[in-house]
Amino acid sequence: MSSENKDTIKGTAIGIDLGTTNSLAAVVRNGRPQALAGEHGVIVPSVILLKEGKLEIGVPAREAMVENSEHTIYSVKRLMGKAASDFDSDRDNLPFEVASDTRGLASVKIDGRIYSPVELSAAILKKVKEQAEKKLGANVDRAVITVPAYFDDAQRQATRDAGKIAGLEVLRTINEPTAASLAYGMDKLDRGIIVVYDLGGGTFDISILRLENGIFEVLSTAGDTRLGGDDFDMEIVNLILNKAEKLGARPDQKSSRMRALLRREAERAKMELSDTDHATITIPVDSVDYKITITRKEFEALLTPWVERTMGLCRRAMDDAKLTTEDINEVILVGGSTRVPFVREKVEKLFRKTPHCDLGPDEAVAMGAAVQADILTGGRDDLLLLDVTPLSLGIEVMGGVMNPLIRRNAKIPAMAKEVFTTYVEGQTSVAVRVYQGERELVADNRSLGSFDLTGIEPQPAGSPRIEVSFVLDADGILRVSALDMKSGKKHDITVRPSYGLNKDEVSQMVRDSFVHARDDIEKRLFIELSQEAKTVINATEKALELISEFKPGEKEDILEAVEELETALGGSNSRELREKLDDLNDATADLAARMVNSNFGEFLKDKSIDDAKKYVN
Ligand code: AMP
């Protein structure tokens, strides 16, 4: 490739599936994601060989593993962002010695030196990056890296740090099941429930996602960090040994060379059995080559308990998400071990859906990450990507009024909080309706979603304190949550305000807000005054019921003022409403003064709406 050509594609953004067993990069070219195959096939085994100060990564490290088992590191992803103490009861099951670094984080100890999982992962990412650059003939400097859906913030941060050390700007980390869904174009569906069944070499993960408004939400996950193709290989190794014994052969199982050979042959046979109904293995014992045949039927019988275990975890994930198989719209298969036909059949039977697997189960996650990288770097213009929010974001308050929390042109990320209250006695739930736009009334704005916060303790109107928070993250995703500060009950939703919105619509919405500004403000004022007027009428009527002594003509004047205020409420003129409200306040002023020291004083207290205490519906 010429240097000129190199320049034009300099700074390519790729997607990387940083896996426990294997890692892979992909890129979007001409609108289509493609995996970046390396010289040794498609993938980079996530294996590192550390010997005599030298570092080997990928295929050479895996090939040298048998001879150098004590210098080889694999499955380092398991340590990412974890404390050393997390492995106190689990050290025996890890293929290396876990040590604690100075901050108590889990690290790997080899030859007396401590290596952090971040630097080891960085070495793998660097290899993946180099392989991608070789394949593309271009410099790669940005990436979207995938992480398991269950990764916490520390684990995600560790992954981002690893990317940085590898010389990559990490555009984002995204969930592996979300990436798989993106690869299959699920984001183009309106909505749906998607199951991602991921069975790799050493781990099994099931994730249930809900897609709505272009946003994937993880409803539940389940899995087993020690269940995968390696177990299938071990079952075949045991079968080979049984069959060999019947032929009078006793392979030396103490020899690490023999163990490695058995494992390699078992894996080869397993892969062959994905396409054929039998596979033959040759093992040399005492200078004799023994040929052993394994049928697919035999293999499937050995697989049954393992696959059943994954089925149990799928059921658990569905229970956790409170879903049944009827609710599932799409099933995606990820991970090399889903190439086994028996696994596919079982998944299909459980979910009663033909699973998606045509992209190649080892490649879908990387391809989805590439799609995300392409979106983030502007490759896809069907999405609005901005660093300020183009329209205000808020909730509906009583009377259909828009209450913005994050204002138009606020820098992203942005955060805002406000406390609201109820206006009905004993109200036990509130509706939080989220809108976007510049108009004063929500009816003229764009609805983004809504939810109910239930379980509020019944209290007098105006007493509950409902804290509503808006968090708009760097990716333009808005999380709205409502918290009842007394009971601690909380509910939230996530929306993408830019979804389905183009630049012209944004401009139109802003223009409309200028054109209708005067009208809108008048309407809003009228609604707010109406609320105040209703509260005052209500309080006056209660006072009239309780008081028996009036000055001459006082009660008649009050009743007349109430009537006139009610008539004004039926209109739409805020000035008139203000006047009539003032008239009623004047008519009741003397009565209020007399009541101040009585037990009834509360009723005629100023009921105007306190700005810090707005009413939600
Ligand atoms: P992954 O962790 O997703 O890279 O998956 C690796 C696992 O997939 C290993 O256990 C492989 O032996 C297994 N695998 C890869 N290809 C096949 C195949 N054609 N049939 C059965 N298992 C496979």
C-alpha cells in the first residue's frame, strides 16, 4: 500500500472483542462490518508467554504453552479490575499465581515479578491492533472494546486503561451481547427482547436485552465462568482414554506432552464432529499408532449434562427478567462452542426460535464493536452525534407544563436534580413523563418515555419529596430516575434523546419555540395561576364550613369572589385570573387575620406555589 493511501485511512477506528480465550478486531468497510483475520487464522489467542524477559502473544504463545506452562498466562480477563482478595477461595482454579499489587488489586506473579492484568491485556490489545494495522495497511488509533454485560465500573475502567496503554483511544466499552445484537442489525428493530447465548472455550454467558428507542438495556444475565468448550474437550479426552484402554493402550498421562497431545486431538475431533457424524484420532503409545473413532452420538451423550446446565442458567435469566419463552423475539448465538449442532438444537428447542448464527459465532461481537466504532466516528449519518444537547430535557409537572432539568445547549455529559411533590392527598404513585423541547407545554414537545414511581407512603398532599435526577452521559444517553426520599423507593428509565431526530427537526423545534414564545408563556402562566386559584378556593371553602361568625356581608363578598374566580378559571386570560385571585385574597384577608391564632390558621396560609416544590402528576 502506498504511503498516500496509508494517509487517507490513517487513524482508523476498529472494534475489538477482548475475549477470555481469543481476541479479534473488526472494521466497517463500505458500510459492512468485517473481521480482520490474522496470519494464523482469524483470531489472536488471549495467551501470553513471558520468558527470559521476552514477551510472546497469541498463536506463538499458545503453541509454546505445553513446554512453558509455568511462564504462560491465559484467561487474564478474569482478573481485570478485581481485588486480590476476590480470589482468596478460588486460587486453585486459576492457571497462574494470583498476587496482590500495592493497591490490593489482583495481579499475576511469574518468576518473582508481578504483572497487572491491565498491562497483560494491553499486550493482547497491542497485538490485535498490530494485526489489524497489517491487514488494513493503515494506522489504527481508536477502538470500541467489548466487555461482558456483568462487568462493573472497575472492570470497565481497567479495560479502558488497557486500551490506552496499547496506544488506543478507547471510544467506548460496550457490552458483548449488545455488540452481537448490533452486528445482526437488531438496533434497526423498533423494539424487542433479545437473548444472547454465548458459549466460548471456558465460559458461558446468557444475557437478556430489551431494545427500545435504539437503546439496549440489559434485563438479566447469568453464566458460569467455568463452563465451555474446554469441558467438551476433556470429555473427549476421557472417552479416548477409555477406548484406548480397551485396545490395550495406556498413554502416559503424567507426561505433559501426552496430555497436551490428547487435548489438541480431542479439540480437533470435536470440531470435526460439528460437520461429520464421526471423527478418528490417532495416538502414539509405545511406538504404536492407535486409531480411535468417536461418533457424534457418543459425543452428544457426553455433552448433555453440560448443555443442560446452560439451559438451567437460561431459565434462571428468564425468571430474573420475569419473562417466559413467549416474550423472546430474537436469539443470537455467540462463542465458538455454539458451532456444535447439538448446542444449537437445544437452544432452538428451549426458546422455540431459530437462532441467528450466520455471521460466525466467533466474529459477531467484534463486528458489532466495529459497527459502534463506525457510528461514533461519524461513519453512519443516520444518527445525531453531538457534544451539546440540542434540545432541553425535562419532565411534565402538574397541568401539562414542561419543567426542564437539562437546558438546551448544555454540555454533554450533564447532570441535574430537582425535588418534586404530590398534589393529591394520600397519593401513592407519581408519573414521571420525560420530554424534550423548548415549548412551555409538554403537549408541544417530544415525548421520550415515562414511568410510574409506585409505593410512595400515603401522606398529605405536598409532603412527599420525590427527587428526580437526569444524567445525560457522554454518549448522549439519558437516565432519568425518581426517588421517594422517605421510603427509598426508586425507579428509572434510559432513553436516547437523539434517537430518530435529525438536524432539521431540531432546528424546526427551536424555531417553533421562538414563534410561539408569547402564547406559550401566557398558557403556562394561566396553568400555574389556575393551580394556585384552585388551592385558594379549596382552602376558602373549608374555612367557610368551619367558621360560623362573619362580619355583615363578609360571607356574601367571599362567595361572590369565589364565583368570579371560578368563572375566570373557565377562561384563558391570565391577567383576569390574577385579578380575581387577588380579589378573593382581599375578601378573605380579614377572616384570615382572625383565624391566624386559631386552630384553623393553616387553611388560609399563602398557598402560592413554592418554586422549590413543584407538583408531579
Ligand atoms: P471462543 O472462546 O468463543 O473463541 O470459543 C472457543 C471455543 O470454541 C473452543 O473451545 C473451541 O474448541 C470451540 N470451537 C471452535 N470452533 C468449533 C467447532 N467448529 N465446533 C466445535 N467447537 C468449536
